[in-house]
Amino acid sequence: MKAVLFDRYGTPDVLYVGRVTRPEPAPGEVLVRVRAFSVNGGELAARAGRLRLLTGRKFPKRVGLDFTGEVVALGTGATEIAVGDRVWGVLGRTSGFGSAAEYVTVPAERLGRVPDGLELDAAALPVATTAVTALRDKAGLRAGERLLVRGAAGGVGNAAVQLGRAYGAEVTALARAANLDFVRGLGAHKAVDHRSVPPGELGRFDVVLDTVGTDLRAFRNLLNPGGRMVTIAFDLARPAASLGYVMASAVHGHGRVRFFSGDPRREDLDDLARHVVEGKLSPSVDTVFSLRETAVAHRALEVGGVQGKYVVRVD
């Protein structure tokens, strides 16, 4: 089968479409024919070699984290899913990357059914489970509270703006100047150019959701008494210091910074589907690329300015 590979760390130019053996589902797994996937910041960092202490030096390596497609085969013991089902999901933490391919095997409990009405745009939404978990479970966002979303135009950020509005919060969205109308259209009550307004002039908030990972101290200082801050990123230029600050925040000062990495399972994906059906969340697709243009999509995300997600179709 075709898959996007790279034989060394580097720029998007290291990516190419090659051939690998099509996987077979192990017990409890499902074989999915991938129709589309999206490009995520974590895989950019991995491809560039910034996570090489975790990813190692064994090549070729793969890219692709989330996906949407159809079930084509079941391993023994795979339940609550059937051949022909339209599904979506996110590869687990232990699986690494690999959804940028014609087929992928996934544990059945990591798949959810795609709501009717979504096609390729469904690939823009699996990582939105991170926004659901961050706001509802980690931060406990309540109606009437003030929410700040940092990186509001991105994949998780745009979902957080929509969900924050649906949950009844007053949403302030931080984004580039060129993306302010976009985040207003998602439901943000206030949209602010992050390059022109320093954190100290933003006001006070009950919940801060950070998708960037830098300057965590400055944004933590914006919390009201009893406020909560959740980050899904850390500073790749200073990883030890960044993660150390997150851990220290639990014991020093007010307002712990909660860090987590999304790892959705079926119940999370089912919650996501309900949010879509109830009109709380819609996919935001910036551009659709072909499989052979995966490197172009990586380059575009590195440049910045995405509005929602870059989606890659697998023909």
C-alpha cells in the first residue's frame, strides 16, 4: 500500500510517498481504509527531529495521527463495529504515527462512527476530542465564566472556541490579525491579535486553554482566584524548563497548569459525534491536499496562519 514516509529528520522535503506492507488486524483490531487525515503540530516536530529522544533513529518513519475512513476487516474479538462502517479516530500514544497511508489498523475501542453529513471534512475533527476533554473535564468550564483560548484558529483552538460558546462561557480568542474574522465567525465574543496585545493587557480569566506552549507563566498570571489553566503543548525550544514549570505550578503560586496529551477512545469519539449532531461543533477545513502533497501541507502548517485544519485526502 501507499504511505507517506521519511528516511531522515528534516524539513517537509524529506517526506515522500512510498510502498509498505498492508497491515492485517490483530485480535481486537480493525483494518480501516483511510479516506483522509489531517496535519498536526506534533508530527511536524517529530519529522523535524525535535522529539528524537522519543522517536529514535530507526527509519523509515511515518506521519499521520488522525483519520477518517471505512472498516474493511475485523480482527478476532473486535466488537461494536462492523465492516462498512464509516469511522474516525486518533492513533494511540503507543502506536506513534502512521495514518498517512491507504490502510491503518486500530484497536476497535479507539474508533467511533462518523455522524451523517460529514465527508472528508470529518478528518478535521478527531483531535477536537482534546478540546472537549480540556474544557469539560480538565478545566470544568461553567456557563458565565471567562475563557481565553490561545491559538484559537488552529485545530484544537477552533474547536475550543466553538465549544466554549456552546457551554455558555464568554470566549476571548487569541489569533493572528488575519484570522480574527475567522475566530469571530466561530463564536468568539472577543478576538485579539496576539502579536499586538501583550498578555498583561488581556484582562482576567477563569479558564485559559493554551495550545502554543510558550510563555506559560505570563498566561497563568491572568487567572482569577480559583481559575484553571490547561495546556496541550510545551516549549519545544526549552522542553525541560517548560515541562518543569508545569510540574512546579502544582505546588507554587495560585492556579495549577494542567498539561495533558489527547488519547481518545470510543466514548470520547462518541461524545464528539454528539456535539456535532447537536450543532455545538462543526469542522473547519482550511485546504484539502492530495496524498502526494503531504509535504506541501506540512510546509503550510509550519508557515502558520491556518484556519482550522489542513486535510489530506487518500485516493
